[in-house]
Amino acid sequence: MKKLAMVLSTILLIAMLAACGNSNEKASSNGGNESASGDAKVIKAGIGLNEDHPQYKGLLKFKEIVEEKTDGAIKVETYHSGQLGDDRSMTEALQLGTQEVTIPSTAPLANFVPDFSVYDIPFLFPNEEVADTVLDSDVGQDLLKKLESQNLVGLSYWENGFRDLTNSEHPVATMDDFDGLKIRTMENDLHLDAFSALGANPTPMAFTELFTALQQGTVDGQENPYATIYLQKFYEVQDYVSNTHHIYSPFVFLMSKSFYDGLSEDQQKIVKDAAVEAGKYERKLNREANEKYLQSLQDEGMEYTEITPEAREEMVKAVAPVIDEYKSQIGEETVDKVYKAIEDAQK
Ligand code: TK8
């Protein structure tokens, strides 16, 4: 009997020692991915667009690369369709450290770092290739570094794309057709003032509220790339689409700085490289989608209007004073650098 008690207490002692060993391992694995069995670090990654959009496909690619390269020491949970909030509220959540990743458009991001409005200057980029060259150059990368002052880390640029106007009132072929149209814009003053200069009646609104606002007629129209207009089913609540191509919108792959600083150097390199690689993948998918979906919008019954070069030139002239006004707000140095980079990219 005594012997049996002895054996049982020895087994108990060994089990307790093992449990104690585990918790030490947990504590030590913070910052490194050396502990295969330790608790994984979790990245909660949220976006505003739905699961069919190339942005979400890119995010799944990011997840795949990070989980593979860290042997599961970092896990990525993905949330689409504004489940975690809109571009602004999710960016604030990254600053607070309650969320780890989001991929906003540069327009709302300018509320955190005004320099980012440089990318939202109307008619800035002539095409996607020039945009890639400038965004991936030192000029683009230097702008990302400015985010750190806001407790954010910009890891790479993804693509939203050239924005085109839709509405439910009438075809828009010239500037006169903007007259009085209630247009939803992203939350960015430059966008608001540019649409006012075109004669429209703009309203800033989070993307998560847009479909309902179109459905209820709170606004007459909105502007986004064809892929977003199609995949978010805006054709159900909009009748007219014009290729205004008035702004090229980049996305910025953002990470919470407090989370990023808590990673080991290896892990920081893995998430950075993954954000760049998944970004290239997303850009490719997005271009194919934007190419494809203009026809799909017409197949769904939307009326398409081609903007003539003369009509576009009239719009360019109308917004020029607004751009001049914003140069100082954005930062002359930043604006000059980006214009120079665009020029160089076309040589
Ligand atoms: C989605 C937004 C969207 C943007 C907008 O979160 O707000 O219209 O174009 O893509 O970032």
C-alpha cells in the first residue's frame, strides 16, 4: 500500500514539473519562432472589401506565406467585408494595438499622415506601370516610413486602382453632367474639394455605409474601380458608369507598430517580404479583374459612357486650382518628389 502511494506521488510530481516546464517555454518564445509547440502569435487582419475581391485573395496569400515561413509561430486570422470596421476605425485599432493588420486606401490614411494625399491628386498617374515604379521607389518607400510617427508600419503598396464614376441619375460624359450630383467620396478633403470643383455635391462616407446609402438614395453616385463596383454588386443600385479614371488609388498594407516591434528580426523580415510578395500577386489579380469587369457591369445592365480626351481635359483644368491649394497642406517637398518620380518613370 505504502509502495503504491509512493509510485502515485512520484507520477504526480513528474506531471507537475512538466506543466511548469511548458509555461517557461511560452514566455521565452515571445519574439522568436523557436518554439514549435508554444502559443502562436496571432495577426487579426481586417479589410473593407468582400471575400471575392482581389484584395482578400492577396490577404489569403499573405496568410499562406507567413504561416508557412514561420512554421505556424505566427497565425493570420482574416476578416473581410468590414467585419472589423472601416478603413479609419481599423487603422485606429492598429494604433491601439487591438488589431494587427489592415489595408486601407491612401485617401482615409491621409487623415493620419497628410503626405499620403499626394497619391489622391486627381489625374496624377498616367497608368498602373508608372504608379508601380513610383510607389516601389525610394520616394514611395520614404512615405511609408512617415507612418511610424503614428504607431503604424507601412509594409508595402497594394492596388485599389483607377477610380471611375457611377450614378443612378443620368449618363456623365462632360463636366456639366456632374452638376448637383450627390456623390459619395472617401473621407478625404482633397477628394471633397475636387468633386465640388467639378460641380458635384460630395459627401464623405465610410465604405461600409456606401451600399445602403446608394440603395436608399442618400447619395446618387460614387466612384471606385470596376472590380469593386462589380464585386460589391453596386450595379444593383447604380445605372450609369463613366471611365473618368480621375484618381489612381493605392492601398497601403499596414501593421500595428507595437505588434511589429514585438516580432524577432527574422519574423519582421518574413512579414515584410510576405506583404511585398502578396502585394505583387494582388496587383496582378486586380488588373485582370478591372480589365474583365467593365463588360460584366454592362452585362448587368449598366449604361457605359466613354469620356472623350477633350472632356477629360476640361475636368483636369477644373481641379487644377484645388491641387495648387493642397500642395502646401500635403507638403511641397513630397509633391515635388512624386511629380519628379512620375516624370523619371516615363523616360
Ligand atoms: C474599402 C475601401 C474602398 C475604397 C473606398 O475598405 O472607400 O471607396 O475604394 O476600397 O478602401
